[in-house]
Amino acid sequence: PCQPLWQDLVTLYVASMPILEPKCHLNVVEAVSVVITTLTDEADWTSAMEQVIAPLIGGLQEHLDNAKVFAQILDRMQAVIRNVKLRKGDPREAVVAEQLVKKAIWQTVLKGLDTHPGDPTVVEGCCRVMKHSIRCVPDFCKQLVSDWCQKILQRFS
């Protein structure tokens, strides 16, 4: 039922980013990410995910030095990954693992921890994003857990 409307929702999502307060935009992110999870066409699903994630990654990179804004964007990022429900063997696992977790989330979270090592809000946001990444693609994330734990201990103890 959501197939023809997803592009309009993604356009609304992107257009509302600079206008809405972060807490309010989080509701838009939640709604759009739930709709994306209903897409059955692989190309549409991949395209929608890329269009939703790209502005968040850009925002995280742009606001890396601002802990408050960085943490707010992390909240939106975890909302997206939290709503992705994959079964073992789902072809979307590779997209999420390689494109989302490895190339986007993992690198950005590490930069956030390096930039704000003692900031509890940033560390908590990073942990939530990683928690939902692990739930989404556990087999892929197994290789990251040891390194992740060491990073947290080094930067937040």
C-alpha cells in the first residue's frame, strides 16, 4: 500500500530537516523508516534507505564538533536502524551491513567518540546506534564488538 508514496515521504523528510526541531523531526524519521520497511521492491528499498541515511551522515559529519547536535542526529540514525527488521539470509543484510553499518555508522560513531570522548550524551547515542546495528545485522557486527568495547573503555572511563 505504501509503494507509490514512499518517494513523496522521503522528499518531505529531507525538506523538513532544516525546518523542524530535532525532537519533532525524530517523529518524521520514525514514520518514514517504518514505511521504508514495508517496501518489497529491493531497488526501492535500497534507494529509500540511501536517501534517508545520506542526510543524517552528512549532518553528523557537518556537526561533528557540536556534541548536542551530533547526539540529536544520532537519535535519528538509531530510529532508522531500529526499524529495519531482517531475517537471516535476507538479501538486504548485505546492503545494511556494508553500506549502512560499515561505511556510514561505524566510521561516524568512531569519529564522534574521538571528538567527544567524555560526553555522556554522545557516548549514549553512539551506543544506541551500535546496539540497534548489532540487532539488525548481528553476524556482521560480531567482528566489531571487541573493537567497539575497547573504544568505549578508552574514551569514557
